[in-house]
Amino acid sequence: MNFLKEQTILVIDDQKLIRQMIEQILTGFGPIYEAENGKDGIEKAIKLKPDLIILDVTMEGMDGFETCEILKSKEETADIPVVFLTGRDN
């Protein structure tokens, strides 16, 4: 019997290439869903209730910090772990 549950992962990043690279790296861990902006990511997180969210800090419109703040303020998504991803060097 396999006791390891597949982990549902939501990747929120405005760059398609980055989303594809993350998906390749995480292949085999479970279903991976993508969102290209904060608004879409919040909607998908509420609907999917993923086990993990990987969130880009720098995005057009709503940035990762604002997206995370909204996710953490909603009962449905408040307990989902969020890992920030950034290309920033400061």
C-alpha cells in the first residue's frame, strides 16, 4: 500500500518559461497547475485547494506579496504553504 499522497502544486508566475521549468523540475510529485497572474492564481487556489503554492514575487499588476496577502486572508487558502520564487538579487 502506498502511503505517500501525490501533492497538488499551483505555480503562479507571469512568465510561461518559468512555469514550464518548474513543472519539469516537479514532475512526478503530483498534479501541477499554472496561473499567469495573481488574480487567476487566487481563483485557482480557491477552486483547487492545492497542497503547495509556488509564487513569483515580481509580476505585472498584482505582485506576489499582494497575492499572498489575499491568499492568507481567505479561509479556504489561509493554511496552504506558499514558497516565494524570485529572480531578484537583493
